[in-house]
Amino acid sequence: MSFMQRHLQSLDDFTKDELVGFIDRAILLKKESAAGVSHQQLAGKIVGLIFEKPSTRTRVSFESAMYGLGGQVIFLSGRDTQLARSEPLKDMARVMARYVDGIVVRTYGQEVVAELAEYSAVPVINALTDLHHPCQILSDIMTVVEKKDAIEDVKVAWIGDGNNMANSWIQAAGRIGFELILACPENYDPDPAILASAQKEAVKPIVVTRSPQEAVAEADVINTDVWASMGQEDEQQERLAIFKPLQINAELMAMAPADAIVLHCLPAHREEEITEEILESERCVAFDQAENKMHMHKAILEQLLKG
């Protein structure tokens, strides 16, 4: 393992200033791209994308980000790698690090990312595990900053499953210092250790409630995700019944401040976690959010691969 190699396993790997730095940098790169500036910071660099979990947006946004910085991409699905053939992860990490300048991993277990990071001489970036989704939350916060200015002054509501997205929002709230309220059904709370750690660090409240109405009452940002994530398809029908009261719809939005915006990391299941009416309304910024993934991935790749 190389000395002082930085990895992005979760948002806890970086200080508040570093996380804010990613956001500021992504906003600048976005403005420069819009102005026709050609970015070549990663010319001659190669990143390997290892995706055990399939993805459209995350794959295309990482590939587009790397190409947009002048770099190259090698994409490997889970079945193409030694992950499917039980080679020790530590061996794969040490070999891959001799071929590429960075490794982006989208997988199930957080332990996969942790072991790759321990043995890789190049940066390992978590593009999603069942426990964390750090790059997504950074691009979500970037979107909030664009729409609402100072993130520290914003109250964010999370409505839905206490999943990897919720866990990363909790880490962001604790580290950056904004208010967060999560409305989750009983037995679907976020990770208790992540919550306790963030609450200890937090300068503003991070609370879990059962009431979506309470969560949205004073929220500047209302955020949701699908009710059954990848790998939970067998729970779909059971979850539909349990989560139905947490749907983001006109009735719930009527209880929120008039200027509250709605986030959804997509893909959206219309008429499940969010109605068509709200998703297609001016209050919903899901498509700006989706674009911002690419700009945020640029900022992360640039920072970690250039050092």
C-alpha cells in the first residue's frame, strides 16, 4: 500500500473542508464546461470501473467524467472480474493498481471496498455499496448548494428507507454541519452505528422520526429514493404496503414550505415513492441532480488521481 494514498470509501474519510472542496470544485468544473473550457487534467490516466451491481447513471456519469478530463476508462462488470471467480480481493487490488490509476467500485458489501482500498496502491472510490453511497450524496449536496446557497443553513428531510443513501446523508450532516430529519418506517431505520457517530459530531440535529409530515414541516429539501433497492426485489410487495404512507405527493408537499425542493437520485418508480405530478413539477430537481453526478465525479477523480 502506498503511503498516504487517499480512498473514498465513505464520507467519513474526508474533513468538512475537503467535502466542501469537492462541491465547490464540481460547481466550478460545471461552469467551465458550460463555457466551453476543455479539461485535460487527467490526460494519460486510466480508471478501472468494477461494477458488480449494474448501473446506467453511475456508469455513464463516471465514464463521461473521466473522458471529460482527458482520461480513459476500462469497464468491467462483476462477471468479467475475479470477483466472480473467488480470487482473493487483495490479489486483485494489487494487480489492478499496476494497470490503472484509480479503481471505481460498485458492489454489495462495504468490506469489498475496504479490502481493495487496503491493498491498492491507487485510489479506490466507492460508487455504491449496500452501506454507503458517498459520491451520490456529494452530487446531491452540490445540487442543494446551487438551488439554496449555504448548505449549513439548510434543513434536509429524508423520506423512506434507512438505506445506503440515508447513511451517507447522515455522515454528511454530521461532518458538514446541517440539520437532517429522517422519516423511516419502523424496522427500516438507518445504520445505528453510523447515526450515533454522526450525532456525536453534529452541530445541528440529526433525528429519526416515523412521521413524514413532521419531517417535511420545516424542510428546505425533501429527498427520497426507491423503496426496494437492488437485491431486495423479493421484498417489493411487502415494502409497498409498509412505505405507502411515505409517498412524496401533493398532499405531503402541501405541508412543506412553499420553496422546498424535491430530490430523487433516480431511477424513480412513479406512483410508488413519488408521484408523477411531483417528479415532473418545477419543485423537483432530480434531473439537475442527475447531471451533477458527472460534474461531482470529475471533481472526485481529479482530486484523488492527481493528488
